[in-house]
Amino acid sequence: MKSNVGMGDRVVRMFLGVSIAMLLVFQNSIWALVGLIPFVTGIVGFCPLYTLMGINTDIEKQKA
């Protein structure tokens, strides 16, 4: 599994994931689990959707 998510993209994903999860947790919604998707893809550095669309924001991997 190659990394296809760059550092800036990873930070934004983790921040948005936590923000979505916390917002919905405070509203007592099961949809808070949706926030885990961008958070986990930010931590792992791999996004399956990016692979399907041919997107790679990881500049370090593009140079190699």
C-alpha cells in the first residue's frame, strides 16, 4: 500500500475528521463515526478513493 496522501492533505484530513466526530458526538449522533474515515486516511497516508481517481498529493513519492 503506497502512500498517496501528502503531509498537508494528511493534516487537513485529521483535523476535519476530529472536528466532524466531535461535533456529532456532542449531538449524540451515530454519524460521528463518519469522522473516522478522514482521520484514519490521514493517519495511514493512503486513500483508496484517490487510487481509483488517479490522484496523488504525496510530493515526496512523486519525485522518486
